[in-house]
Amino acid sequence: MTGSKRIRILLADDHAVLRAGLRALLSAQGDLEVVGEASDGAEAIRLTQTLRPDVVVMDIGMPGVSGIDATARIKRDLPAVKVLILSMHDDQGYLRQVLRAGASGYVLKKAADTELLAAIRAAARGEVFLDPALAKALVEEVLEPRTAAGGEIPTLSDREREVLRLIAHGHTNQQVADRLCIGVKSVETYKARLMEKLALKGRAELVRYALQHGLLRDTD
């Protein structure tokens, strides 16, 4: 933003008390102006089309159209409008979804008083602002090995990784169960869950997946 032009902001959250608090916080800033409020995703889309704000501060969990779907619609129809997610969810899954939807940032509600102002100004400049803790986790995820096709690795629990590594090393379900001190049925459940989560079929594909991602280095 240049000169004396203020950043025009639309607030989208289904909690009226929170919107009032955000409006007070933002309105106290000389370079920011709240031009409208929406209580659900559909209203956020409609008001964005009408008011053409510079930045939409969007909650994820709203009735009707979700914040993620509303973000995608806004970015599709009005790509110049920046959308900043303000959420209570400290979750990588949500972060990936909103970034894919076109959001310019992700701020946790618990840190709104310290980070939201900086995030809004960054979004208005065309930059991306991520909550520091989530940004660190995202960078670590990016640095992990990728599939041959370049796809992301779905998040696996420690136990799922253990089961996958042992299966890839050629252990039978019974041997895996004995090594992990769990029942054979539990191993079968983990195996089925792995194949579903990774979209794989059979032991051979599980072994190939483990090889591609370097998982065989972590066990004997």
C-alpha cells in the first residue's frame, strides 16, 4: 500500500463478539479500515463481490459454506482480493487446504492480537504470512522425501511407520505383531489403514513406497 490509502478489510466469522473485538483492534490502526462483516461463508462471498475489499479475514469453521470453500470461490472470482485465514486450529491439514484454496496467510486466533496486524499488511503487499509454529512444521514437511511423482507424503503415525517398515523388511503379520507386542488383528488393521491412506494395493506396493521414501533406513 502506498500513500495514505487504507487497507480495506472484510471480517468473516460466525461469532459476533469476536468480530466486534477484531473490528475494534483493526479500527484503531490508521492504515486499516473495516468495510464489512459476514457471519457465514456464503455472506462472505457475496459481500466480497459487492465491497471488493483488499483483504478478507476469514474463519475456517462457519455454518453453510466453510471458510475454505469460501476462500476458493473468492480467489476464483476475484483473484486480486487477498484472503487471510484466522483460525483456532493449529493443524497442518487445515493449513495445506487453505493454501491450496489460495489463501495469503494463516493466523491462529490465540495470537491474533500480536500477529494479525502484521499478517494483514503482509497480505496487502502480496506476501504470504504463516503462523511461525505452523510455518516451521510446513518447512520440515517440505524437506521430507517425496514420491517419484512429486506428491506429498500423507501424515503417518509412529506406529503406522513401524508397521510399514517391518512389512517392507519382509516380516509376516505374526512377526510384526511379536516385535511390536500387539495382536495380529491389530497389525492387519494398521496394514489396511496404510493401504487406504497411501492409496496402495498389496505388500509389494507397500515395500516400493517404503523404499521410495527411505523408510527402510530406520530399522534393522
